[in-house]
Amino acid sequence: MTAPLLCCDENEKLQLTRRGVLGRGLAVGAGAALTGLAGEALSTNLAFAAGAYTGDTLVVVSLRGGFDGLSAFAPIGDADYYRARPGIAVPKAKVIGGDGGMFGLHPALAPLLPQWTAGKLAAVHAIGQPDPTRSHFAAMEAMENAAPGTSIRSGWLDRMLGVTGASGPLAAVSLGDAMPARLLAGPAADVSMKGLDDFTLSADGKKPMAAALRAMYADAPPVLAGPALAADRALAATTTAKAAYTPANGAVYPDSDLGGALRDVARLIKAKAGLVTAAVDCGDWDMHQGLGPAVAGQRMYDNLHDLSTALAAFVTDLGEQAMKSVTVLTISEFGRRVAENGSRGVDHGHGNAMMLLGGGIRGGRVYGDWPGLAPQALVAGDLAATTDYRSVIGEVLQKRCGVGALDSVFPAVKPSSFGLAAAR
């Protein structure tokens, strides 16, 4: 994926903030872990958890900037879609897959068509947050916290780790340049890294610090020694995964940030490093301008092609057997408005679509309660959200990740009853 073309001031400030943090060499993860030991010298951040885990590895891909679900899973059976988007709607003749009537897949998702046909890729449409906002900052924070109206400040992935009893220095990993810190904010263990091969503990990239930290905190109380020793364990746990790596089964990852991040997730899974969940950021979805028609060279087409190519390579690399215990899902802070603007783009909206991929997903269809795109059905010009995104994730957590009651992860939320995931 090419460097992002930022389209609104708020998104640009967000990207600059992330780059500023990463430029100092500090990967921000959960808890009050290593930052207090040596400040900007450290490239990892960890906390603690205990117990065993036997569920799926959950891979959460955050589509930053506001993903346009109406392009990815086009409602070709809704005439109002074409009236609202005369220049950028996906023509019926170009869609692939779909459900044979209302929805069709954007042609740039072709690398994932085999997964759709095999019933391992699904979508849920008209999903959204309970308190909609068109602010990137507010929407991202709410999406990753996922506990509106409460005093809870941790991220929902951190809470998921807590209730599953996941353990190990690499139970939770966030990968990439723009890291979803709030998803994993909280007391459970997690590691943030730009890339597996770059995961080191050093002051300037040359001087090793692991031995010094072990010696420094050898006799310290556990509350002080814990973060340093956890960092040491995490570094040791990556040794196998860092070995020279060639993707299996002829898989070819795209030369993009997303391709590299998913390749590293596959490496950790195959190294049996104890990975429970991985969070990966995929940006450049804030398409106020130049979303374009469904042809190569246009922003939406090219971004979707990178996304689908990376996910297809990930599936191929892991192989059918390993994918039986892996579930991938996408989230985004909000959708886009229904009507295209004068720049062949779409502004911030509400209702959206999410993807689910894995051996335990009952795919080949679009789930959800479709409200329609007639003017009277819209909410302030946006696709109405008829399904809380947390309920969809909740169904996955219960059926694939061994989570019982959802209240500890998503307070007052009931899982969806779509049947989109098979019980383990």
C-alpha cells in the first residue's frame, strides 16, 4: 500500500502523533510496564496475565480512517445505492462473489474470492457503534475501549485476555507502524513492535540491555522486577520466530506494511509462541477525495487489493489446518456517508461493514439486518447501524475464543445470533 494521502486535519494530526511516538523508538503497549525504566531507550512494553488458553488466535485488523463498507460489500440490489453514488458505485457487472442478490464483493477483493466460495470469509453489514461520532479521535477511542457509559478505561482485547486466562510473554502482540494502543491498554500482557525482526531491547540499536536489566533487577521486589523480566522473556520467546523465514505453500505477501505485519503474525503462530491475539493497523481509508471507480489505480481499488492480497497470503502461508484455529476480523471507527461528494470521495459517516475470516467462520454470505439506502432510511445522511459491532465480536469470542458471559469484555452487550461462527 502506498503512503497515505491524508484527507482531513484530524486524521493528519493522529498520524503525526503516532509517528512522533514511534520516531522516538518507544512502542506503546499496555499497562505501566517498561516506560519507567529507561524512557525512550526501550522498544517494548509489557504487563502480566496467568493461566492457559485453548481457543482461536484472534487477529484484529483495524482499518483506520473510516472504512467504506458500501464499496467493499456493495449493495447492488438497492437502487438507492446507485442514485447516491453515480460516479463511484461498484457496477453490478463488476462485482464478484456476493449473495446472489443484494450484495456483491468489490472486484479488488478477488484474491479472497476462494475463501468466500469455500465458506470461510463472511461480512456483516450495517454495523456501528452505539454512540456514533464523526470524529476520528473520539470514534477510535470508543471503538477500542468498547465500554461506553462506564468508567472502564482498558481496551476490549485486554479484557478478553483477562477472562480467557491467557499467559505467556507473547500472548498479545500489536504489529505495525501505527499501533492500536487502546485495544490492549490495561493490566494483561502485551508486546508492541514495528516488526518481528526489529524487536530488540537496546539504548541505541547497538548496545544490548537485556543482560544489564536482569542483573539490575535480580534482587528487586517483584513489582519492580516484573516488567524487566517480562521483557527478557518476550525477547527470548521471539528467538524461534526470528529464524530465517520463507512463507509456506507458495504464499507471496505484498510489499506493504500490512503484508509485513501479517507475515510476522503467521511466523509467531507457526513458531507456537503462545500467541492468543494480534492487533494490526491498516491505514489510509479516510477517502474524502479520490476514492474513485472500481478500477485499478484508484485509491479504494488499490487499498482493497493490498488488504485482500495480504490476507490471502496469510491464509495460504498458514495452511488449512492452522487456519482452523485462527479467526481474523476487521474493525473501523466509522463508515462513510452514503452520497458521494464532488471529489469522487465520501465523507465521514456511520454504518459500516466488517469482515470475518477463518476456519471457524460460516462464510460465503453477508450477515446483518439491512435497513436500505432510501433517503427516509438514512440517519443524517448515513447508513443506519442496525447491529452493534461488539455483538458480532462477542459471538466470535464465545464460540471461538472460549469466553463465557460477555459482561467482562463488553458490558451489557449480548452476542449476535447470526450463527456466523461455528462453536469449537
